[in-house]
Amino acid sequence: MTDLDSLAQPRAPSSQRPLLGMTVLAVEDSRYASEALRLMCLRSGARIRRADCLTSARRHLSVYRPSVVIVDPGLPDGSGIDLIAALAQAVPRVGVILATSGDAVMRDPALDAGADGFLAKPIESLGVFQQEMLRHLPRERCPAGPYALNDEQITPDRLAYRDDLDHVRSLLEEVPDHATLAYVAQFLGGVARAAQDMFLAEAAAGLDGNGSEAGIARVLALVEARLTARMAL
């Protein structure tokens, strides 16, 4: 296994780029949420890779060890909580393990599994993101001297939201089973809330494991309207 930190030339973090020299693995199935994390890492000086499922995450982790892993508990092929537990028990351990979710009830299970912290979605404040990362890092990995909180707000590209909606459409166009409906409900609900599309988020909540044909048709119609309108929300 390669530690990417060891391959980089030593670079000291600064107040402007407090995560300089760090590598982040985002285990996140949403393109919209991943884009927010990418922009925050870019602004902070960190490099980022993305895994959109548990299988992809394990493939990444089999060949390199990042500085930080950020895990969404709700993944398409299993629970991110299980990955957090495995990472927390691994030797050597990843430096920082964070959970991220739009569902606040996931905070305690994630921390109980071994996560160092929790990032509530939508992640919009660059300062909050940086502070949550820095407070779990050893002192030598943090900027020297006073550190001012960055109040920049991050807004992902709306095309990433379109990608997520297209993914939802592909899942619902087939005859979805209860597990797929439960996944779509939590995935679409979280993504829509992050994009401040509350009408679609409300519709998604009705799919949780037992959506009726009418409920599925309603969500599909709303998704199709947004895709056709090229996200003119």
C-alpha cells in the first residue's frame, strides 16, 4: 500500500491553504456533494479522489492510504458505517475519518463506529469544512500561528445535480424493488435538499421502501421536468 503523503514533496500548510499537502478520499455517491467537497479541497490546498461506492472505496484503499477519508453512510452497495468501522480498526489507521450525511440521525452511529467527526450536509461553508478537518489533525499538520475562519460559501456546479437526477431516473425507470426505493429516497432526498429543491425532496420522502406506482411516477415526472429544463430551477 502506498501512502500518497510520502510521495509528495513536503509543503507546509498556510492560513490561506490550511490543508496543503494532504490527500482526501471522498466515499460519496452523489456527484453534487462530491463537487462541493472537490471545490473545498481545491480552495484548501488538498488533493481529492472520489469513490462512489464501497467496492470502489476498498479498491482505492488497497493501493494507497489517504490523509483523510470522508464517508457517506448511505451508499448503493452497502453501509458506509461498516467502512468507517473497518477504517477505525485498521493498522495503520487513516489519520482522520469523517462521516457526512444530510440525515442527522447518522451522526451517533458514525461516531460510535469510530469516525472522528461528522459533516452535516449540505456542506456549504468553507470555514466549517476546514475547521472540522483541522481539529482532528496532529499539530504539525496544521498551519502555524493564528488561523482566521474562512467565511466563503461554496456552490457546486448545477450540472452535477443534473448527473444525480439522471442517475435517479435510471434507477426508477426499471421496476424498482423495496431496497432500491429506500436507497433512492435517501439519496434523492439528500441531494435535493442540498440543491434547495425542497419540492423534489418532499416527493422523494414518499418513496422510502414502499413507494406506490403513483409516487414513483410523480418523482419521475419531477426529475424529467428538471432534466428537460436543464436545471432552470
